[in-house]
Amino acid sequence: MYGSQEMQQANDLIGKNITSTDANGNLASGVVSAASPGTSGAAVVRVGSDQVALSSISEVTAAGTATDPTGTTDTTGTTSTT
């Protein structure tokens, strides 16, 4: 049951902007285009070509109003820092 609830949460993020932290501590933001079970069975979302674990998401905003990791508003859909 937990898995289906987690997948529903992931599906609800499709079309929304998220900010997340990768394994190296880098922040990235972008629009969620898909949701799927990850290799471990936990739900992940796709942002660009990246898979993002739900546990690494720190912010969710409506499409067109993303805040990039530097704190400025991004209306283009995708930003990242490297």
C-alpha cells in the first residue's frame, strides 16, 4: 500500500516545478515530466534527463513560478547549478 501512495505523490508532481538536492549536495530545479518506480522500488520523478528521489525534493511550486537555488524566480522551466 505504501508504494501506491508514494507513486500517487510522484504522479501529483507531474507538471510542477521542484527544487532538489543531488548526491553531491548540488541544488537543481526543473519541471517534473514523469513519475516511475525507481530501481529500489521507491518512486522517482524525471526532471530533464535526471531521476529524482522524492526524499531529495525540498520545494514544489506551480509551473512557471520556480525558484532556482540562488533564490531568483525562473519562468523558463529549468535551472541548475553545478
